[in-house]
Amino acid sequence: MHLQLWRNGYRYLPYVGPMFLGNVAASVMVAVALSARRDRWAALAGLALAAGSLAALALSRTIGIAGFMEPGLSAAALRTIAAETGALVALGVAITAGSPRPAPVVVRPW
């Protein structure tokens, strides 16, 4: 989504254009890390990226970012919200499911 918007004109926006391209680069790096490693650090990076993207979207629709503000919720914004929320849920489940659980304590009477 960010790459498509960057190509469709956001690249000409000061500060915002580079942020969109940075999001694309970070997304590719996290996707590669998740594919290659599948560990907690890669999942945490994915969580941070998805949360940051959602926060930036919310800011761009409310108070603006770097002088850029976009009114309303377009279909693209709604798809982005759904995708980022899905990423947060999936990565959260992956982190939780992959966490080591302590061994049960067995108490035996003497």
C-alpha cells in the first residue's frame, strides 16, 4: 500500500514521501527476517512496524504529520487499518504461542 501511494504522488510530499518509502523498506526487511528467522525479535520488529504504521495513519487523519493531513477514511485507509490490525494480532499470537513456559512444579511428599 505504501509503495503504491508513494508511486501515485506521495513521493513529492516533503518528509511524508521519504517516510512512506522508509515504511516500504522496513516492511521488506521485517518480512525477510520473519521468513528467515521466525524468532521473537523479528516478530517484535513486525509488531513495532505495524503499530507505528497505525499510529502514523491515525495522526495523518487527525492532527497531521509534518504539515500533511488527509481528511476522512478512504477505502485504502480502511484496508490498511485491517491489514495492520491483522498483523498485530497474528504477530501477537506468534509471540505468545512461542514463549517458553516454565516447567510444572511437582511437589512430592517425603
